Amino acid sequence: MKLRTFTLVIMIFTICFLFLSCNQEEEMVEISYIQYEEILYARDLFFSWKIVIDGEPFIATNWFDRNTVFNRLWMGDASGQLYYTDLVFVRNEAEAVGFPDSTVLAWPEDDIAQGMVNGLHLGMLVGDIDLDDFGLAYPITIQTLVDDWEKVNILMRYIVNERRLMNELSWQALPYGAEAYVLDTKAFLLLEDTDAVNRVLGRGRGLGLGRNDSLELLLVVGSEEAFFHAVERMEEEGLSLEEITEALQD
């Protein structure tokens, strides 16, 4: 009888221990997952970062320094305690003050961030996306990237990864900054057809025209058909982009 009671107590203790361990493990996984999503979001939008290393603030605004931040985010002491436990998005570097050393700060750089915003707006047009479905209001702004980052993150993944409406936003936002996707948006509004825009870009590439050059010529002539006629004239008469643009505007 005593042996049976003792065995029963051991079994109950073991079940309770396993249950608590599972709950703790699930909580740890959830926390790591949320933090990881935040990091991916800030990384993909090329936010700048601020962390404290050995008591000194470290600001990361370039590739090399950002990698330093990424390599330290999950570092901890000998006991396994993480050095950094929170990631907070702020509007700019001036707001990244007054936080404990365990908090990592990140913020959007205006020029690149505006290019990202332009890309999101283009994705909405191309995909006929209603922002209400994502709990967002038009227009998306740089401030929206900070205040509603979770909703913007869902929208961005939907546009880029699920619907594959466009490449990563950084593809244009990095080289062109605030001017990124401006010509693409105007071209889509003009032709109202992604395939038509792609045909224009493809024909332009065949003549050695860059993406922006093709889109600028399209906006000058006003239609896909007129663009093809202009390109044929360039080929037949040996005209440069500047010459054909000037001739068309005369």
C-alpha cells in the first residue's frame, strides 16, 4: 500500500513537472519568435540600430555595423541570461534615449523608408489590395512603419512573399531612396496592366535602355503602342533617348 501511494505521488509530480516544462518551453519559443519577427522586419526595411555594448551606445547605420548588431542580439552571459531582452521601434535616433541597456532600438532612415513606403503603395495598386483588410489606413507613412509595424509586416509579406507581386522592397529602395517606385507607379496608373508595363520594360532592354529610361519614355509618349513606335524609330534612325524624347516633345 505504501509503495503504491509512493509510486502514485512520483507519477503526479512527474506529470506536473513535464506540464510546467512544456509551458515554459512554449513561452520561450513564443518570445523568441516575436523577437525574431521584429528583427527580420527591421532588417528587411534597413532600419538603423542602437545597442549598448560594454556600457557604451553603439549606432549601426551601415552593412558592417548592422551585422555587428545582428551577431550580438542573442548573446548572453555565463548563466544564459540574454544581454538584450527587448526591441523597440522609434521614429528616429533622437527618440532612442532613456531606455535600459537591455533594450535594442531601431528606426527607419527617411530616404530609404520613403522608398519602402512607395513600394508598398505600388504593391497595393498592382494587387488591388484594400488596406482595411490589414487594419491600415491610406496612405501608409514612415510613421506607420513604426507605429503599426506588425500590420505593415503582414502586408509586406503578403505582397512580396505570398502574392509575389514584386521583388523585395529594398531592390529599388536602396539605390533610389525616396524616388524608388515613383516611375513604376506612374507607369502602372497609365497602363493599368502589369503585363503591359513588363512588355515595355522588355522592349526597352532589347534596345539597351535601363528600367527608368524605359519608364520615362513611356510616360512621355503616353501609351504602350506609342512606346513601341518610339523604340522602332530609335532603331531605324539611330536616335538616342534624349534625341527621341526631344523629337517627340517638339
